[in-house]
Amino acid sequence: MPINLSKGQKVDLTKGNPGLKNIMVGLGWDVNAFDSGAAFDLDAAAFLLSDSGKCPTEKEFVFYGNLEHASESVKHMGDNLTGEGDGDDEQIQIDLSKIPSNIQRVAFTVTIYDSEVRRQNFGQVSNAFIRIVDETTNVELIRYDLGEDFSIETAIVVGELYRNNGEWKFNAIGSGFQGGLAALCGHYGIDVA
């Protein structure tokens, strides 16, 4: 049985699962039944953060334009342009043993591509979730359903992995931003041209 988290809840990941190394972070969502005249393209990303809460360089930003971190610790499995169908819409593979020692947290985000032009926001999205699966056993360890807390936001920090006394934990964050990917990049210290 996965642990179902609520917003703000923190849970041990490696302490209760000794030897856990390879995990898959799955993110999914549905678009509400209405026609905005444009397809919804939601994008998952991972920001690898140092003690400062910022990315040391832009290479610590893993997304559809940079699918794999140089350490091979974080690998984005590719962009899903429609979000149609059941299950995960996008997946990010994590090798906990390869995350560089200067990285203290890995934040997972979802943004709406071209949201301003398409006039879209997370108020039009439902059933958003993040789940963490042990890739060795294919067992779902953690699930966090975001609920319908959003209206005008175009970016969400869904949750994050973080180091704590030599173990990895997960924090269900669920906080929204306006300004899409650019706002998130600014928040995490990445200069967007």
C-alpha cells in the first residue's frame, strides 16, 4: 500500500526502504471537460538544488530540453504533449546513489507550456498527482493527489526529495506560481533568456 500524502506532509523514503536506489517519479493529470481552443501541454521538470535552495548551474535543471543530468542521477523520460490516457503522463527516473553530494534537494514541478498565449491555468486541470515507485520491485511507495486547490496558477511545485541525516525523505509541497516556467526558473536561480 502506498502512503497517501496530504499537502505539507513529509515522509521517510529510504529509512523504511533500506537499499532503495532506483525510483521512478510519475506525474499525471487530466484536463477538465471544456474547450479552450488549444491543446494542453503540461511539462514535468526536476530542479537539483544545493544548500542555498538554488540550482548550482543551469545544468541542474532537468526538463524536456535537457533530459538527463550529467551525473546520470536524474533522467526525464520525455515530453508528453497531450496528457491523454490513464496513469503517468510524464516520468522522471532517479538513481539516489548517483545524486551529487552538493545536491540537497530535488524539486519536482509541473508547468503549462505556452500558458499565456493559450490562456490556460491549473484551474482547468484536475486529478493531478505525483507518485514514487521503487523501480526494482515496481511497488508504489508514495502518492500525493494535489486536489483542486488551484485557479490562476500556471506552475506548481508538486513535491521534493530531500536529504535528512543521510536518508532521503519526500515533502508534498503543492504550491502554485503565476508566470509559468520562467517564474519557477527565477525561484530556483536559473536565468531564463
